[in-house]
Amino acid sequence: AVLVCAGFYSNANAQVIARMTSPQAGSVVLPGQEINITWDVNVAPAGKKGGTLATYLEQEIYASFDGGNTFELITAELPAADRSFTWTVPNLPGRTVLIDIRCGNGVRGPEFLNPQRSAVFNILGGKKVTVNTITLNKIQKRKVFAGEKVEIGWDVNFDNIESFDVKVSFDEGLHMQKIATTKERSIIWTVPEDVSSSRIVFQVVARTADGKKLVTRIPVKPMLIVE
């Protein structure tokens, strides 16, 4: 499966070509299994005589479970040098998985979207298995103001938790920053004074005593809008 990612460049014919190397097309994974999504990247010069190389600053991975009709972000922004990402397969037995690796420069340049339809793999069917999960409590989409306090809570269905890292994004998940580490199941967060007109989402990372981590899905729609 070949993916062409357009980045911020001075020659519009330059390309960044990414090829997913695992999982292999047609392979079967288990709900709750941790798998490595890996890919290679080649930077192609512009034109037959060479020229300016394409450049890109970040990558994101999306997954579709309905044949490519809809996609959800499964990782926040990754550095351009990364070539792998560890993903916990969701509890969706019998579904196919279509991965899309997107390269770009955020707001500075275009992002080329090209789902890798020839590299679809499968989640084993049958009864749902018990999978460790962490889920953000629903926060109604509403307007908040600088200085306002907001409660962020989450639920987990497993023990052996060492701590939780709570992260926030002001651009719908493109860039995440840690705002707290806690052993509790909720925090009170104060909306920063220097943020305006932002579309905010939260993410929680559970870290276990044996070194594993589980991450909440990044919401498709923003939770809060700051005025």
C-alpha cells in the first residue's frame, strides 16, 4: 500500500511517499492486542532533473472500521522521523481495519489524505473478549471562559494502575500537552487566561505498575469552545 503525503514545500511536484509495512494485508489481530503499525518513507525529488525535496513536520494515524466511510484519529501528532506506533486493538471483533497515515505541516501547508486500501487487516471475530478500557466521561459541548474551572473525569475497568496523565489539545487533537498527573479518577482544570477561540479536547493516559499504558480515544468533536 502506497501513501503519498504532501507537505510544505517550494516545488509542488515534490512528494513524500509512505508505505505501511505492518500489519500485513489480510492479517488477523485480536481485540485488546497491542500491535505495531510501521511504515517506510521515501522523499522524492521534484521533476526528472531533481530539485527541491518535499518536507513535512508531522504525521498522524487514522483508522476506519467501516471500509473507509469514516475515520477516527488513533494517535496525536507524531514527529516526522517516527516510523512506528504501538496501538491497542479496540474491542470490535469481526471488523476490518483500514489505516491512513497522514503527513503535513499543521496549519502551514496541505495535508494529503490517502487511505491504504490494499493493506486492510482484520480483527478476529466471535464473542467479545474482556479488554482493559479507559473512557472519558462525556463533557457536554458548551462555551467556557478563561479562568473557569472544568471537571474532567474518566472510568477504567481494570486495576494495577500506577497513575494517570491528563492531556489537553487546543486544536482538536493535533497537538497534545500534559496538564496533570494523578492517581484519582478526575481533576479540576482551569481554562487558561491566554487561550481564545479554541476547540478543546482531552485525553487520558493510564500507566500500570508493569509499565504498560492505555490511552482514551481522542474525540472526533471538540468538547469545549473557549470564548
